[in-house]
Amino acid sequence: MGRKKSDVLTHDGPPDDFDPENPYKDPVAFLEMREYLVREKWIEIEKAKILREKVKWCYRVEGINHLQKCRHLVHQYLESTRGIGWGKDHRPHSLHGPKVEASAE
């Protein structure tokens, strides 16, 4: 007996019928929006974990030159951890605030 291939669930984005002005109007849309936000947060956390592993690997491989050779990875990791995670509510906003987008002027 072989294993059955299962269909992969894809989630396009937040629900279309969610109303941020009155979130409790449609309980199904409210739960779908909450699941969407949690799913996106977990994706960001996992991306940060992958970058952390790359930084660890770079530190081990480069040895004493890690300050110059791994700088770009460290900056990527620090930017990926800015504003994500659970329980960063009481930390200083300058350290873990939302990502600042550069304005194109």
C-alpha cells in the first residue's frame, strides 16, 4: 500500500470580508484573520531562525575574520528579528519596534 498524496493547503492572504472597523461583526472572518496573523508571525520567526543558523555557520567557518565576512548576515538577522516574536511588548521600542521602511524621495 502506498501513501496517498495529499493536497497542499495554500493561503492567499487575509480574508476579504474582514472589517477592521468592526472585527466582531463576522466571527468566521475574525478567526480567519487571527489565524492569518499568527501564520505570518510564525513564518517571520522561522525565517529569522534560518538566518540565525547561517550566522552561526559563518562564525564557525570564518573564524577570526567573522566581523568582516559575516557582517551582511548579521545585519539581515537583526533586521529580520525587529518587531517579531511573542512577548516583545515591554522592550524598548527602539530595539524591537516595527521595521522602518526607507522612503523613496
